[in-house]
Amino acid sequence: MVHLSHIHMPVPDLARSLVFYRDQLGLDVGYTSESMAEFPTAGLILDEEARFKRFDVAVTVGIGVDDVDSVFADLEARGAPVAEPPTDQPWGVRKLLRYGP
């Protein structure tokens, strides 16, 4: 099963953004670190702009799949480039990174 999982959005000030999304909008916060905050029920992840700039994109979209390793094998078999192979993340997901056109 494939589904939209989340959108990563860069923010200039994570602390201010947390106040807005958590305290003013009332969104539940999941995993947080010094450079990111996850709002799982909203499908939103905020990243400090400086950390996010390594991707050289304005926003990233997370696509959820049942088995990321199978997807990776399928992408490799079709010769589709993958920027980062599947890796376990500290917030409890396993992900790979692939850039769109």
C-alpha cells in the first residue's frame, strides 16, 4: 500500500514554529530534536532551514509504503537512482531518499 505520509517544510525558527503549530493551532507533537519537529496527526514535519538546505529543494514529500526494502530493490532493478538507501531513523521509521524530476 502506498500513501502520502508527510510533508517536510523548512522553517527559519523552529522554536517559534513550535509555538505556532503546537500551542496556537493545537497540533499534537511527535518526535522532536534540535533541528526538527514532527506533527504526526497532521502529516507535517518542520525542519530548521539550515539543515533542510542540504536537499536543495523547497519541500519534500514522504510517501509511505508497506516495505521500503522491497521498494528499494525494485527501484534498483529498474535503474532508478536513489540518493540514500534504506536506513532506520531515530523517530522509528525506515526510509530511503529519492529525488523527483
